Amino acid sequence: MDPRILDEITRQLAAAVPADIDRLKQDLQKNFRAVLDNTFAKMSLVTREEFDAQQSVLNRTRKKLEAIEQRLIEIENNP
């Protein structure tokens, strides 16, 4: 996962903490980041680039399979 996204989520969570406990904000921000890192690490997420690359491979494979199926139909119809 993009570290900038985690930083933004962490910043937003820390901003929600009341100002009177501002001295604890940095500690909370570090803890929020650790929890988010741990949670996202368990989720087996992929980047958008990895997803797009796999989708491209799948599309090419699907087209090849369709061509093979069509060729098989032609062979079966013209023994």
C-alpha cells in the first residue's frame, strides 16, 4: 500500500484527537500508523499497477483461449 495513504489516514486520525491532549498526538500518530501497517499487511493487498498488469495478462490469455476454441471448432467441423 502507498505509504502516503497511510500517512494521510494517520494524520486524519491524529487530527481528530482533542487539542487538550495534544502532547500525546505524536505518540498516538505512531501507534495509529503501526496498527494500520499491521492491518494492511494482513490483507494481501496489491498496488493498482500490479492489478492492471494482471488484468492485462488475463485479457491476453482470454483472447488466446477464444482463438484456440474457434480453431478447434473449425477443425472439428472440417475433418
